[in-house]
Amino acid sequence: MSTRANPTIIGAFVLGASILLVAGLLLWGGTGMFKPKYRVVMYFDAAVTGLQKGAPVLLRGVRVGEVTDVQMRWGTWLATVYADLEPDTLKGVRPRDLDDALQRVVQDRHLRAQLRMQSFVTGVLYVALDDFPGTPVVLRRLDKDVHELPTVPTTIELWTAKVEKIADALAALPLDELARSLITTVDEAKRILKSPEVARSLKNLDGVLSDGRGLVRRVDTLAANVNAQVGPLSSDVQATLKSAQATLAEAPALVAQIEPLLASLKKSSDTAGVTLEHAQVTLAGVDGTLNQDSALGYELVKSLQELRETLRALGSLADYLERNPNAVIYGARRPAVNRAR
């Protein structure tokens, strides 16, 4: 005879298996229920339409937590957003040091929270943590039990503010008066363009342009004639310059030849002077023997005087050539240079 199963025992077994299954799913199934969390709060001074519980919190595009609650702080009109950060996703910092680490990055790296759109179609928002240099640290300190992250306006808010400023500036413009003034200006321009004076001015302008084109053609013809005459003249001038350069190039060699000649003439003059002095001494000794009244003495004195004059002339010639070396080429007077007419 078979024994009947006890329903109580079977129910307890099934209940225990279910509890173990649920615990395993929670622990190893990736729900993160038993993972450590770090709670933060953020205050936004704008509408948070599209931000819901479970929205991701991204740090430079990496999911580091999720939104857990969205509230309204009565009397301040601030949207209060609570989120849980997952310390396991923040490598390099221990969970117990996360308070100090967040304070450092807020001060040093200008870490701020900002609302951004996940999709322009659905309008769903998420919380982005990023660096915003040059932005102030604004802390509300309304919940002192939770670490607060400073926030910055969303990109949509910034563009909305700019559009509102542009709209206000346009609204302040006297558009009706500007439109009437523009219509009046256009009508006046039409009247002036259709007036006979403008038509005559255009005809006169056409005549002036025709005369200007004729003048330009005459100037071109004159320039061509000048170029035709200047070409041969330029060739002659170039040939003359080349000839002058060749003559000047030969002048140093000619001067180099004259300098030895001048030195030789000066040396001969000096030697002749010494000889004349010796001759005078000799004549003074012979003077007692040869009387000046005699024929031989008279001829000798006359010859010596002519020799002295000759030597003096040679000395003067040597001095002149030393001062004017070009005299050997051009003579005592330099020929006049033929000037081009």
C-alpha cells in the first residue's frame, strides 16, 4: 500500500526553491540590487519635462548611475533630481573616498550636471556629467544629508534665452515706420530713374565713354611711336657707354706706364743738377786761368748758362707731367667733349 505525499512538505520545498531562484537572479542576474550605491542630489532651475525615474546618468558618455526620483521643491520652484551613482563604475577611487573625490573634481575639473536629450523625437532627457570651465559653483544646500552636485543650464535654455533676446530686439524696432520709409524710397528711386534728366545723362555718359575710348587709342599709338624712337636711341647710348667703359679700363694701364717715365725724368734732372754744381766748382777753379774776357771763357760761360736753362726746363716738364699725367694723351690742352644734341 503506497504512502500519500504530504502537501505541506511539497509546498515548503517549492517555496524554498522559488526563494533561492529569485535570490540568485537578484544577486547574479545583473539587476544590481545588492551593489553599493552613492546618492547625490541636483537642483535645476528649469522645466525637466522628459526626465523620468531610471533615466541614465552619464559621465563623458559612460553610464555611472541612474535617476531615482524627481521632485519639486515648493517655494523655490527648483526641480529636485535624486540619483544613485555606482562606485563600481568609477575606477581609481574607493567608495569611502567618493565624497572628497567629487569635491575635488567639482573645484579643479569644473564638473557640472546638465540635462540633455536622448532623442529629439521623443524628447526624453538624461543627466550628463561633464567639464564646464568658467562656470560658477552654485550649491543650493537644501538637503544636507545628500551630497549635492552643481548644475548648469541646458543647451536648449541657452538657445531659448538667445532667441528671446533677438525677439525682444526685433519687437523694439519700428517695423511699420521702416516699411513705409522703404516703400517711399523705392518709389522715389523709380521716379528719378524714369525722369528725362537721367536719360540725357546716360546719353552724355555714352558720348564721354566713346571719347575716352578714342583718347585711349591715340595714347596707345603715341606710346608705340615713342617706343619705336626710343629703341635706336637706347642702342646708341649703350654703345657709347660701352666705348667709354673700354677707355676707362685702359686708363689705369697708361697711367702705370707714365709713372716710371716721370720717375726717370726726375732722376735725370737731379743728376744734371748735381753735375752742374760740380761744373760750377770746376769753373771757379779754372776761372783764374781762363779770363771771362777771353773767347774761350766767354763761350764756356754761355754754354753753361744754356745748359742750366735746359735742365730747368726739363725739371719743370717733369713736375707738370707728375701733376697732369693725362697731358701725355691729350696734350697741354684737353680737347672739348662733343655733347649729344
